[in-house]
Amino acid sequence: MNDIGPIISAQSLVKRYGTMTAVNSVDFHVNPGECFGLLGPNGAGKSSIIRMLSGVSPVTAGRLTVLGLDASAQSREVKWRIGVVPQEDNLDPDFRVRKNLEVHARYFGIPRAVARERALQALDVVQLRDRQESRVDTLSGGMKRRLMIARALMNDPPLLVLDEPTTGLDPQSRHLLWDKLHALKRQGVTILLTTHYMEEAAQLCDRMVIMDHGHILVEGRPNELVKKHAGDEVVEIRPRPGHHEPVRDHISSLGVESQDGGDTVYVYAAAGQLANDLAGTEADVTRRTANLEDVFLRLTGRELRDE
Amino acid sequence: MSSIFTGIAATQGVGSPSSPLGLALVMRVWLRHRDAFLRVWHTEATGILGEPVFALAAFGAGLGFYLKTIEGVEYSSFVAPGLVAGYAMFGATFETTFGAYMRMMNHRTFESILATPITIRELVLGEIVWGATRAALSAGGMLAIAAAYGFVSEPTAALMFPFAFLIGLAFASISLTVVSLVPAMSTLNTYFTLFIAPMFFLSGTFFPIDNLPTFFKGYAQVLPLTHGTRVIRGFATGDFSADMIWATLILLAYIAVFAPLAIILMRRRIVK
């Protein structure tokens, strides 16, 4: 099929709903075999991008190709080739587990015998074969999510798109799901996912973008982004009640990069020296290794997003 | 590109994204509904065959005992085809109002289907054809019980069955248009109160509409069930008239207007 060139390519991609601009001219590409992350707070434009590249939402402007196909003009072909795992459960409650997969395969015109065999193998992949005759409403949240992944595999897609695959799952289910996604990646499946969990992005993604308000803020490998935008260490300073002003003044006099998070001030880099400088001030000081969450919060701010 | 499957399952390039005229894709949606129906066939069959037993006992044998003939036939033979047409309407309408709304909003089945090569057009047409299938099943159940009671005996009565499918296409098209517009499931009740229920009472199901007050008579003339009933009753008595052709054309006009409208409005509702 499309062995050369990117699996997904977005150029000056725009999505508008009426007068509201959800995606404001973004550029990114996803290479074959890669796991690519779309990160950003609510309303950043992640879901709009997912919907466009899944062929269910037309592109407003710019260019978006998936497996070399135009995501708007050739949406049917795109949908035929890729696998999509939506955020919310939309398994068919009228059918049992295996039948859900077989009915899905039929929409793709996959012959019945092939569909049956694929359903069993896909259930093996997500460790649900022994539940093949269960009603879907008897499955746990984690099982449902795994079943949705199995369903997305039925058309043997070279690209799997997952919208917040582990939201709402317990740690055991989440880790099992990560293992499954790693295994699929090893088999050559390209993965694009959105997530709110920085640990998940760091675990799974080779490359990622952090978005906000329809724009891409940064793009890169998780560890590079941490190094570049948060440094090695972060110092969290919590002034004691009544001592906010002097502590803050003291920090700004040190000339370090800090971010005000309400009750806590975050300082990136130069941790060893800073801990000495803050000795004696009326504040609790915690020193820790910088992570992706620091990058995220530093770039997108700490205000609540309630959209 | 390697496959994640092995053996027969790994067959590359199986299936096809589209088909000539998209008819096969419409049928894939229809097959989903058929399978869901067959999974609970025993409950469905109880409804399809059980209700006519009581409805025909009440109106045919019960009420029919007190009434003499209407338009030259016994009341039981008059009302039976009326109920066949009425049940065709209900069969299609329940499936494509509450059923379709549940699939669209509560179960997100539309969303999952639209993530596959199926588009809105084929999804809506699949719903309409399935609604018509339900109409034929409901009408067929009524027809079978009416025949068992001896209320219909003309061989032409068998034609009611395919015609009920046509009535179903009309009502399913109208229902899906309504579903594409309603803000909540409860709004569908209004559709039943203002359109479906009056239609059942005013479309010549239980008595000829010729002697209704002028307003209601005029209203009845625009209701699709009036025309469905006229043709179904013609098949029951074997009295074919030019009226039946007109009535058929009017039903076809309903389909021609509302099926495309349902597709357009559903696309507007779903594709953002």
C-alpha cells in the first residue's frame, strides 16, 4: 500500500464549527510504525483532529492525508482502512462479544468465515476469547475498552486511532492496555492516540505534540520535551499561610524561571542552588525530577478548563 | 504491509469499501437490524402474532357482532385490512422513531456504524428498509391471523404483504425525518400524539371516511395511511380500482420526498 511517506500528514489543517475555530492551522505528520500522541487540555482541538482523520468530520481548510488518501474527499476509503477506538463506549448492546466484532466486520464487506476467524484472533490479542459469548453489558470498563480495540482491528488496519484509550480505567487495566498497544506496535501497526495522562504519553509515544486553543505548541520526543521545556528538576515551593508575598518576592529576586500555581510556585531548573537560596524562608520546598506533566502545565497554564 | 492476523484471517484486501449503487452497504445495515431482531425473535414473534389475535377478536368478532355490513362487506372483513394497514404503519414507525433514536443517541450505534465504510446515506436507507421490513412483518402477522379467523379469503389478499412494505418505506422515511429533528426522545411522543394516533383513527381503518365532517375528511386525504388503507382494502376485497393507483403514487411521493429529506437532515444533525 503506502510504504513510503508519512501515514498521516496534516498541512495548515483548519477545523471551524460555524464561527468557532477548533483547529487553527496545524502541521504534523506521523511516520509508519510510530506511536504518535496528541496532548492538550479540553478544547485544545484533539478530538476535532481525530474526527477529521477518521473521515467522519470534513476538513474546513488545509490538507489532511491518511495513508496517502485525502481524509475528506476519500473518507470512505480512509474509513475502510483504518481502525478507530472512540472515547465513549459504543459497543452494540444488541449483540454478544464475538458477534459485535462480526457485525462490525460485515460493514467492511469481510466474508463471514474470515470475520469469524479474525474475531477469535482479535479476542486473543485483547485477552477476551473466554468472554466471546458474554453480553457486552456484563463486561467491566477495561474489558469494554479492550473489546473496542479488538473491534478496531477487524479490518486489519495499518493505522489505529485511539481517543483517550485509558480514561476511567483502573491501573491494572491501564497497564494491560499499554502492553497490548506495545504489542500491536511491534507488529508494525502505526498508532495515534490522545490522552490526558502524561505518564501514558511518556510510556507509549515515540513523538507527540502538545496543543492548546487549536494550535500546536510543541512537538518532539517525550524526554526531549521534558529536557527542553522543564529541565532536569522542578522545585515546588508552598509558602506558609501569610507568607505568600515575601516568598514570591524572594523567588523573583533570584532571577529564576517560575510559574505561579496559586498556592504553589513552581521553579524549573537550578534546583540544588535554589534549595539553598530558599533555606530560611517561610515555605515548604519539594525538589523532584521534572516530567512531562511539568511541560504540559508549563505550556498550557494552570487554569481550569471547563469547556 | 504485514497483517496482524494469521492463517485465513490474514487474507489481504478482503471486502470492498463500496459497491455499485451502494446497495450492498445499505444491506449491511439492514443485516445488522435483522440479526438484532432474530436474537430476540421469540419476543418479537409474540408481539407480531399475539396482538392481532386480540385486536381482531375485539374489532372483528366483538364489535363486528353488532355491526352489519359496511360498503357491502361484513364489518370483520372491512376492519381486518384496515388493521393490516394500520399495523404496517405502527411496525415501521416504532422501529424508526424510538428504535432509531435509541440507536442514534443512547447506544451510539450510528456513530459506530459511521466509523466504517458506511456513510449517512446508507445508514439512513438501511434504517428505512429495515423499518419497511418491520411493517411487512407486522402486517403479515395481522394478515395471517385475519385469514385464520376467516376475515380475509380473497387470493389477492396476499398482495397486502408486499404493499405493507411500501407503506413501511413511507412511514420509515417520515419517522427518520422526525428523528433527525427532535431534541429529545420525549418529543417523539408528540409525533405519536399529533400524527400517528389520529392517523390510525381517521384513515379509514375502522369506518369509511366519506361521511366525516369536511375538515377531518380533508385532513384524512393528506394522511399517508388513508392511501395505504385504500390499496390494502382493495387487495382484501379483490375490487381493483383506479383509486388504488393514485393512492400508490401518493405513497411513492411521500417516499420520494421524505427519504432524501431524512438523509439530508440526518447528515446535518450528525456530521459536524
